[in-house]
Amino acid sequence: MSQSNKVFFKKVVLQFLGFEYSVFMRKNGSYGLYHEKHGWIDIYPNKQRLLIRKTNTWKSEAFDWINENLLTEKFK
């Protein structure tokens, strides 16, 4: 399942994030971005999880959370 998560992230989620944020890829395969309200966010597409560093909060179902909380134009 992780390979399909990675493909969906690159083909869909990353495209939408790129319209609104500067997203960068790290050497470990995760992605990062900065959000005004949430601060630094680390995205782990293989496991579909993300970490909000400001509150040290992990979110499962990362793609849904991104769609609901970060994007003005939704991908679903």
C-alpha cells in the first residue's frame, strides 16, 4: 500500500500543495512545508502520516488532513 500512497502523493497531493506552499523533499523521503497557523509540517507519504512540529502532533490519514486543513483548492 505504501507504494500507491507515494504515487498518489506525487501525482496529486504534491501538485495541489505546490500551488500554495513551498514544499521540499528531504533525504529520508519525507516532505516539509511551512504553514502560518500550524508551523512546520513534515509529511511522510509512504505511511500517509504527518507531523505538526509546533504541537508535536501526529496525524494519520495525512492526505485527507492536508485537503481539509491546508488547501484552499481541494483535490477530492
